[in-house]
Amino acid sequence: MSNKLIKVVCAIININNKILAVQRSQTMNQPLKWEFPGGKIEPGESFEDCIKREIKEELNIEIVLLKRLSTINHDYPNFSIQLIPFQANYLKGNFVLKEHKQYKLLNKEELDSLDWADADLPIVKELQEL
């Protein structure tokens, strides 16, 4: 039986040389796990347009995309995720958390201290190797 594949983009956002991490709310899948913000791609939408829209919708900020990182495929029990990460810089806007419980700005060495969603773990590892 093959799981439903969900394509998701996420942004590793640099703000004053720190990396933004957001914590999922209690009502979301994988409650209270940490992740890089982003969301599902809508039909006909490019990865780049999607991540900018999602960040504006979820966090009320604007970003500049720098480069795409390695795509991650992860199988959860009921679905599979294809995660397309982008490195980005904060451009402007005041933070408003619309979906998440809280956020933290961390040095890349500090990322290990959080309880990450499984699909985001390879991104944490890749960032620490960069």
C-alpha cells in the first residue's frame, strides 16, 4: 500500500545570523515538534512562490530566497512527505505566529537542542555540515 505523497516547501530563514525554528501547535500533526516554516504546494504554484506565500501567511514576514537545499523524502505511518527546503534571508515584516505555538532564533550549533519533526532532521544535519 503506498502512502499519499505530500509535497511541502520549507524555509531556513536567517535573521541576524540566527536560524528561525517554529514549534507546531498542539492541534497540528506531530504536536509540539519543531520545524522549519513552510507548507503545502498548491496546484500550478512554483516552489518559490509557495514558500514566499506560506511564510507571509504563517508568520507575516517577507523573505528573500538564496538557494535550494537537498530534497528530503520521509515516510510517516499514514503519508509520505517530499520536503523541499530553501535557505532564505529575512527581508521585512513584524512576526505574527498564526499557526505555531512559539519560535526561536538559534545558532546552527544550537539546533540539536530542539525536538524536531522527523522530516526536518536531515535539514538540521545538512545545515550543520555547511
